Amino acid sequence: MRNFKVAIFGTTASYHDLAAQKFYGQEVETVECFTFRQCCDMLKNNHADYAVMAIENSLAGSILSNYNLINEYQLRIIGEQYLKIELHLLALKGVKMVSIEYIHSHPIALAQCTQFLVKYPHIKIVEQGDTASCVKNIRDNKLKNVAAVANSLSSKMYNVPVLEANIQNNEQNYTRFIILSKGDARPENPNKASVSFQLKHEMGTLADVLSVFKKNKVSLSKIQSVPVLGEPSEYSFHTDLEWEEYDFFQKALKKIKNATTNLSVLGEYVKANMNE
């Protein structure tokens, strides 16, 4: 039996690489992808068995386009992983801040460092691919006027020193990653699920659904409205639900069917500990 492969957004030492290692172990075999869509394509076409995808950050918020990808490719969420995000400004050895003309990084990473970046209005901020590939590009092309926002592992991996440490807006900065599969792989004792639905155009339907969750002892840990592609003024609600007994969740699902349309369980899995 062949070893399984995990599609990740970005290159070695990116945060997606770290999330895959934390979930599966450091020896996991990864498939590097340039976009989130490519991750889904790799999974769909059997070039990878699983995919790791960032879905939200505590400072920058949710990545709405990734919710749409999950629906479009009909993927299943089989797990989650949290990483504490510590971002640094990296530049070649000997380069000083006064020499920096450009700062490269992924837009989500840049969004987490706005308080630092606003101090240097003369520097051009360039949104590019994943954080690690920006660091690799600086090394490979010996770019002395470019810095990158990335993690400390990228600094060590590509030998590009930290010029300014911990430049994120807040120390309590976490990204949640979801683990995706083509098929269902529900664990024996799931205690969390991701569920999407649309609401009927009737007054109070969202309140009715939330009331059902409360009455059945199901906790709502996240609710996110996402525009339905091609349907103006239509929204899908993506929720993360938690429970102590699986029957609570099952009963709640049955009771909200009448108030919702396109109800879909995207996956049932074990809740990750943010502090581990």
C-alpha cells in the first residue's frame, strides 16, 4: 500500500506545511500547490489523498473563497488543526530596513501585520504566493531590496535572517486549518461538525435554527454567511457545531430541516485544541 500524500498550499516551511506536519506527523509526504484551487484539484484527481486548507485567522477573519471551494468540489472535512502564527520580517544577511523597497507575502499574512507595515508608507507592499516561497525567492535571486513576511522556520530553511521579529498585530494570533478528503472518514467519537444550509425567506428563521441548537445542547462555535455564487441576495450559512453527546447533534439536525434548504453536513470530526 502506497504512502498517502497531503496537498498543501505553498512550499516547504509554509504554515500549511507546518499544519500538515502537526496533524499527520513530521514525515508526512506533501504535494506543493500554488493555489487553494490546485489543492482541491490534486485531491479530486487522486494526486493527493488529503488536503490541508486554511479557513480562518483570528486577526484577518475567514477565507470566504475557501468555503466556496469546499462546496464546489464536494469535499469532506475530516479534521482541523490550529497553529499559533508568529510573523517576522525576513531579509538577506546585512540588509538594513532603510534598504527595503518592497515587502512580499501572502495577502492574509500581510493583513495580520498592518500596524507594522503602516509605519513604512514608502515601502511597496506586494501580495504574492505563500509566505515561504517569498523567502525562497529572496534567497534564490539575492534580492537585497526586498523583505518577506514569514515564519521562523522559513528563515532557517532558506537562510534568510529575521530583520524584525513578531510584527503581527496581536500576539494571540491563530489560524485554523481544516483537513479535507474526497470521502467521508468520520472518527469513532466525533464531537464537532461543520454544517452548511440556506434559510427560507421567512421572518425569524435564523433565530428558530439557533434556538433548536440551544434546546438540544449543541454549541455554535462559529457561524459565517457566504454569498451563493450566481444567486444575488442569496447566502449560505456555514456553522461549526459542538456537543457532548452525538445524539444531541443528530436530533438538532432533524429539527432544523423544515426551516432550512440545502442542508449539508460537510464533515464530522474531533475538535482540535488551540493550545496544543
